[in-house]
Amino acid sequence: MTNNQTVKEILLEDVQKVTSLYRDPYKRMKAKNRIVGILLALLRYFILGALIFVILFPIFQNLTLALRHPEDLNNPLVIWIPEHWTLFTIKIAYNVLDFSNTILRSLMVSAIVMVLQVLVTSITGYAFARLEFPGIKLIFLLVLATIIIPPQTLELARFFFFRERGLIGSYTSLYLMAALGMGINSGIFIFIFQQFFRNIPRELDESAEVDGASVIRTFWSVILPNARSIMITVGLFAFVWQYNDVYYASLLQLSSEGRTLLSMRLLNAAENTYQILVYTGMWGLVGQRIQDNPFFIALVRNTAAFLMMLPILVLFIFLQRYFVEGIERSGIVG
């Protein structure tokens, strides 16, 4: 009897707690907020998981395709996981890109263009953010117009300009464009720097002027050291866009032997695949009927693109903290 009474008392206490919870508006609101918080957290995790899947799935798919043997191309049972794991396709793509030689040229050209882009666009952005002179707003609008105007509009003018000076087929044309503020998306970089420098207190400039520093000295010694994160952000953008560029490399005919970049080798992967198979003796390993398989060329190009993407992934892994910090401090988030 005592045990039954104890159980009844416990049940009554629980009922009273639940009843008091729904009678007390504060407790009811607290419980409601807690449930809403849990649901929002689940929704955030679901959206985050979906975004991670969307971002990582193509990389995973490229990796599995790169490790897939050509025999698995027409196998309906092979969807994601290869049945025959091999580095054969990677070897073909490596030779198609002439990776050991071309990667050094691409990295060198991209690094030089990146340095010139950061230097020129940072100076220009500082001028628009800090200096006052007649027509500055009109000039800034013209700079922003370069973001909107398609590069094909100036294609002929640029080609004739560099051809008359004998710079077609030379990396100097790319360096000259970057040094004159005409590089890939220079207008965007100028706008990013201008927004960043506007958020730096003017008191820093005024203090430097009081100490007798010129405008150039103020920019170089006072303002620029505070712009490390945004410089890394712009530098990463400039490097990646130049590294992946095909349009200007084609326009300036950077496809001669000893000057070809990775992007051009990837563009011509279909033409180079059969030559590489013959020259390297791999033709007999895949069979002559492979030329009738449209998926094989797509597989080689996909693997070549994956090899080309690897240096950028490694670079971003080491610089992602500065990249995110620069985007946040630039004032153009969202």
C-alpha cells in the first residue's frame, strides 16, 4: 500500500509540474523558445550538410573518375565507386597536360600577374578612397564600368595593340595589362580596395601628415600594413583567375611550344590525347576502339581538370583564414 501511494504521489507531482508549466506564461514561453531553438539548430545543420554535399560531391566525383579505369566507362554497375582502381587515367592526363613543365610556367605567370595586380589596384583603390581631385567620381564610374563591359568588346583593340608592338605570344602582354590596371577583373579589385580603405580611420593619414609623411609614404608605411588580409584576398582572386584563364591566353596566342599554360593544354586535351597515347605506347593498353568512345575523352579531360585544380586547393587550405577575414573587412559581404 505504501508503494502504491508513493507511485501515486510521484505521478501527481509530475502532473502538477506539467500543469504549472502550462499555467505559468514565463515557463510556457521558455519551453516554446527552447523547442524553436532546437528546430532552428536542426534546420541550420541540415542546410550546412546540404551545402557541404553540394561543394564536396563534385570533388569526390572527380577523384573517383580519376581513379577509374577506362574499362569501367560503359559498365552500368559502376556509378561512384570504380570496379578497377588504377592510376592509368591520371598518367594519361599528366602527359596530356605536360604537367611537370606546364605547371611551373602557369604558377610563375600567375604569381607575377598577382603581384602586379595587387600593387596597382591597391594604389588606385587608395587614391579613390582618400584623395580628392576634379573628376574623381566620373573616373571611378568608368572603372566600375569595366566590371560590366564584356572583355570581348575590346578584343580587337587589344589584339592589334599588342600585335603592333610584337607582344603576341609573349607573357609580357599579360604583365603589361596587369601593370596598367587592365588585367583580369582589375575593376573589381580596385572597388574592393576602395571599400576597404574607406573603412580605415582618416586619423591615421592625418597623424602621418603631421609627422611630415607624403601621400606615398603614408600609403606604404601606414595604410598598407593594415591591409594584409585584403591583399591576400585580392591576391588569391587574381592568382586563381589568371591560373584558370583561357580567354586572354587564346587572344594573345600563348600556345606555342615552351609557352603553353595549363589552361591551354586543358582546352586542347582532346587533340593531344591520341598523340600522347601513341607517343607513350599506351595506345595498345586501351585499344584502338577507345577513340570511338566519347566518354574516354571526357574522362581524360575531367582527370586533367582535377590535376589542374589540386594546386589551387592546397593554396586555399593554407590561406582560407586570411581569405575569409579579408572578405569580412572589405565591407562587401553578401
